[in-house]
Amino acid sequence: MPMERDFDKQYLSMNHFLADIEGRAFRMAQIATGNRDDALEIVQDTMMKLVQKYSHHQTSEWKALFYSILNSRILDWHRRQSVRNRFRSWLNWSDDEDEAVEDALAQHPIDTSHEPDIKLQDSQFMTGLNTALSALPLRQQQVFLLRVWEGLDINETALIMQCSASSVKTHYARALEKLRGKLEDYQ
Amino acid sequence: MTTEQSQLETFETKVKTSLDESVITLDKETLQALTSIRQKVLEKQRPQSRLNFNAWNFNAWIPAGAFALCALLTVLIVYSPDNIDDSTQRMAAQQSGNHDQYEQIAMLELLTHPEDLETTSDPDFYVWMDEILASEDIDNAV
């Protein structure tokens, strides 16, 4: 009975943790992959691994472990995609999808002819941000999202990304510079 | 705080707010998919020690059950008392040379066969039986 009670307690804690983090994790995966279904699959794999392998760890460690797994899964997805793209290029398939992503920002020009509308501006900023984030190199994108969105410090981010603190600083600075440049008009 | 730092902080806050809003405004279908994934993942982690008949797959036990039933029927058919060869028993008793045992078996056969009950109630039958047994004794002695 005490074992069952411990399990129920852990079950509730894990449920609460995952419910809190799943939306952000999905959006991160979606920005990285540009595909809803792939993003859901990545989130599922991440949750599964966290629950199966690390649920006995302390609750305070779950966040770092979760993002570490998530980033690893996203990296795997990109590797698989690059192999697939190589096959495509061998078969001379046209790659319209990449062009579509690149042009997405250009398809949302700022409409300056109307009175400023906060909601519209926010919507435009969000669209621009999505596109700009998707265009960032993967490492810069991950570092930026972990630092700004999750509010993790440099050392925590370095631990998750399995790189040095100086690399985190460099990735972050470059990401910030690119994003500010691309979103300058939307601010 | 410099103007540059202030602008940077404003930008970061705006990015964070925008990203938070993108989670809040996720479509219903995606939210349901995420909830379903979470519940599925957590359910897999539940211990299976308690007997949960709802989770049992009874169909998986059908072949095993059929095999066990066939084996049981085979054993019953092969080793049923009706199928035991009477002549084998008789020969075994004769070979051993134990007349008492043979006589006992013969009597047992008579009692266990229902069609012979009428003959066993006839006194002439016992006279005939004694004669037969006596003649067999002479044959065995020779």
C-alpha cells in the first residue's frame, strides 16, 4: 500500500509537470520541424523516455532532463531529414517546401497604410517571429528558446545542450542579432 | 541601465509573450492530442501487479486453451477403461501362472459387464463355469 501511494504521488507530480510543459515543448518542436505531426511525435517520444527512464529522479531535475531529451530528438529528426533530402536530390525531386519556408517572411509584409492596430501588430509579430525562429540554425534556435522562453541560465542551458557556457553565449548572441534584424520592422 | 539593454529586455519580453500566446492559442485538436499522449505515456507506467481483468486479452488464451482441451480429450480417450485390451490382461495373468489372479479377473469381468448379469443369475451358468475352470486347470497342469 505505501508503494502504491508513492506511485500515485509520483504519477500526479509527473502529470502536473508534463501538463505544464507540453504546450511549450510542442511549439519548440513545431518551430524546429515545421510540421505538426512530427512535433507531436517528438513530444511523445520525449515524454515516454522521461517517464520510463528518469521518473525516479528528483522533480527539480525533470525540466533539464526533459529539454535535454527533446533537443536530442529534434536533432535526430534533422539528421533523418538531411538524409532524406540527400536522397531527394539524387532523385532530382524539386524541393518546393524549403523555398516556401524561406519566402514565408516575405509573404507577410507590414501593412503601413492602416491605423496601428495592436492586435494585428501582435499577430504580425508572431508570424514574423515563427518564421525568423524557424530560419535560425538549430543550435541557435534551441539556445534562444531555452534562455528566453524557459528562462534557463547559461549553465543550465549548457548542461542541456551538452556544450560549454561560452558556446551558449555565442549561440545566443548570434540568434538575438538575427532575430532583432529580421523583426525590426515588426516592433 | 543603458538604452541598448532596455531595448534588449523589451524585445525579449515581447518574444516571450508572443511565444506564450502561441501556446494559449493552440487549436483544440492539438491540445487534445497532447493530453491524449500524456495520459497514454503515464498509463504505461502504472504497475501491472494488480489483477485487472479488463486489461486481459482473453483472445490470446484461446489457442492455449484449445490445445489443453485437445490434450485432455486425447488422454481420456486413450486411457479410458473401455479401451484397455481385455485379452492383454488375460494373457498377462496366464503367463504369470497365477490361477487365483486369473479367476479373480474373470469374475471381475463378469461383474463389470452389464450384459452378462442375466447369465450370472442362472445357477446352471455357475455349474458350467466350474467345469470350464476345472478343465483349464487340467490343461495348465499338463
